[in-house]
Amino acid sequence: MDSGMIDKFRDDRIALNELVMKYAGKNIKRLFAIDQQVYSEGALPAKTKELLGLVASLVLRCDDCILYHIMKCEEEGVTTEELEETMAIGVAVGGSITIPHLRMAIKAWDERKQNKKDKPQQTS
């Protein structure tokens, strides 16, 4: 069952990455590996790195990247308050042209929060 923008994005991303890897040579594979490694836990926590990625994505106005980082921020336990402060930095840096991308990001975040609220809690 599809629960919104993030689920559709994740499913499409998986399928498209599989297609890319079907044709990828060592250079593309290396770029994909670097991208994965820079967001790994290190001197900065993975959560902080995802928030930084979200700011960069908002400033660059890359909707796919924004959705990816929203998904990863949720996985890393980012709170709504942390997300809001991060998005405010992105809009301050990127200017009003980023507002449509802010709207899309907040819609995706809200869908995830609503989806969690609507799901029955499992007990052990």
C-alpha cells in the first residue's frame, strides 16, 4: 500500500538505481560509493550530515534530493523542530525561490508523520 510521496520516490529510486547499475562502469560506481560514504557516521553524526544534505538540496532546488534527505532524516530520528530549523536555514541561504521546494518538503514530512499516526502501534 502506497503511503505518499516518499514511498513512491523510494520505490522509483530503487528501480532506477538498479537500471543505472546495470550499465554503470567503474566511474559511476565510484561516484555512487562516495555519495553513500560521505553520509556515514563519522566526526559528524549521520543525522547532522542528512540535515546538511537537506539544506544543500533545498538551496540547489533538487526535489529528488530533498525527498531523499527527508526520508533519511526520518530514519535518523530528526524531530519536526530540527527539520523546521534546518529548512529555515535553507530558505535563508537560498532565498524565496526555494519556497516551492520547502512546501514540497514539508508536505512529504507531514505525510510521513500522518502515516505513522494512522498506523496501529504493534505490541510485543
